[in-house]
Amino acid sequence: MNVITHRTIFLSVAAVSVAVSIGIISFFGLRFGIDFTGGSLTEVSFAVAPDQAAITSVVVDELGLAGASVRASVDEAGRDAYLIRTRDLNESERVGLAAAVTNLGAEGEISRFTSIGPVIGQELRDKAVWAIGAVLLVIVLYVAYAFAGIGTPVRSWTYGGVTILVLVHDILVPTAVMALLGVFLGVEADVLFIMALLAVLGYSVNDTIVIFDRVREQLVANRTEHRIEREEAGIVMADVTYTLDKPYTELVAAAVSQSMARSINTSLTTMVSLVALYFIGGDVTKTFALVLLAGVIAGTYSSICIASPLVVAYAKWRGVDVDSVQTTKTI
């Protein structure tokens, strides 16, 4: 199926996925980990683990740690464990918690303890937002610079703007997946989640730019230059007019078709690696692999089915007859 000819269908699917993702994130929200909210995370491991209800009862009722959460896990040695998230604990509270929960099962021990103050958590959250924003800004500037002066029916900044819109789609989808994981499985968004989003940004923008670069090659190879020189105040000026030999839609469709096999093969290879990481890797990397897998799928779809069709749709909205040869002018 020609993605440019049937761009309305693909862009409609993208609009629905964005709307659904925004709805999920707005309704459920993200379950932030202690990396961003501050607090303490205690992992207690057992040879024979007690019921989760027993752990919760001791932590909340006996120790009075209101708002604490308990989630089943597996430690690095493969033993049954529980992750206990609480507010930031002082030394006496930490010792009391360890003594209370390790006695509930056979061979209980604290296998991990992490504590982050609220100030550090807020600082990490702010830096994560700045990191994502900086990446998006650099991408816009790079794409605008790389496509400057190619003489297409749309300006070079259009390609940068479309790239950002595509990346918004690619960020929303894995974020919605994380929101659902938080609701149904109690998974918390931590620094690894931000790393996954940054990896998705890099992966997706690379795929999108490869296709846009092929569009540029098509435009340069299928245009005729007309140069008219004139002299103004002793300075020779040149009016350069480019006439496309083929319709803009045909050139963009050819670029997408030439890049499609490369994009799909690259994505499939990446997805195989992520699936292996999810099933074979440790518990720490499972959420990272799952979020990244969702981002790769979204990024592959957006690079092929959203980016170029959106450029064509924008050109048509600006009044460009994209189905006939076009003339653009530069000086």
C-alpha cells in the first residue's frame, strides 16, 4: 500500500493512537518511583516467602508507615522477594523495618536498600525534563540545517517541525504503556524509564531522517534548474528557479518505498534483541526493554507512515498542488 496515496488512513491511525495515549496518561497518570519522588526502597528476600498481605500488615499497621506499598519481586539470586516502598526512613526506622519483615519468612534478609531525599528526587525530575527538551531542540536545529536550500515546495523548517510531531507520537505511546503497567502491575517510572524515552528519541529520529534524506535525494535528482542573472549596483544577482520533473507526491512515495525495507529490517532486529532482553535479562531491565519495545514499534510506524505523509499533507494544506510538477524559487 502506498503510504502517500493513502496518507489519510495512516494519519488517522496516528491521531487515534495519540488521543488514546493522552487519555490513558491523563486518566491513570504515571506511578513515579523514588528516583523522582524521594523515599526509601527496601528489598527483602526469603527462601520461603510469606504472603504479601502479611508484609503489608506489618509495614503499615505495626510500624505505622502510612502510604507504603509492597510489590512481589525476585532478587538477583532468583529468590522470592518483596519491594517495600516507603517515605524516607531514618536509621532507627530502617533497622526496625528490617527486623520486622525478615522474621516473617524463612531465611529472610534485606537484599537491597535505597534511599533518596525529596530534594534530589525533584532535581532528577527537572533534569529529565530538561534533557528531553534539549534533545528535541537540537533535533529541530539539525534537521532545519541539513535540509536548508533544497528548493522543495515546503521550507526546511517544515521537516524539523514534522520530526518533532513524530517524536511526540513516539514518546506518548511508551509513556501510555508505562501508565498501564503502573496501574495493573504496580511498575514505577524511574531513571531507566527516562533512559528508555531518550533511546526512543534517538532511534526514531534516526529512522525519520534517513527517509527524509532519501526525499531530499529524490528532489535534487528530479528537478531542472533555471538561472536568470541580473546586475544590481554593480553586483551580479541570480534568480534560480527549480522545476520538479515529477509530482511531489510521487517523489516522496518513491523515497519511502526505497527506505521501507531498511527501516523494517532494522526495527525487527532491534525488537528481537529487546524481546530477548525482556525474557532473559534481569528484573531491573524488564521494564526498560518493554518500554523501549513499545517505542521502537511506534517509531517504526511513525517514520514510515506519519512523517512523510504529514509533510505532504502540510504542503497541500498550504495550497501546493502536490500531484503536479512544482516550481520553487531561491535567490
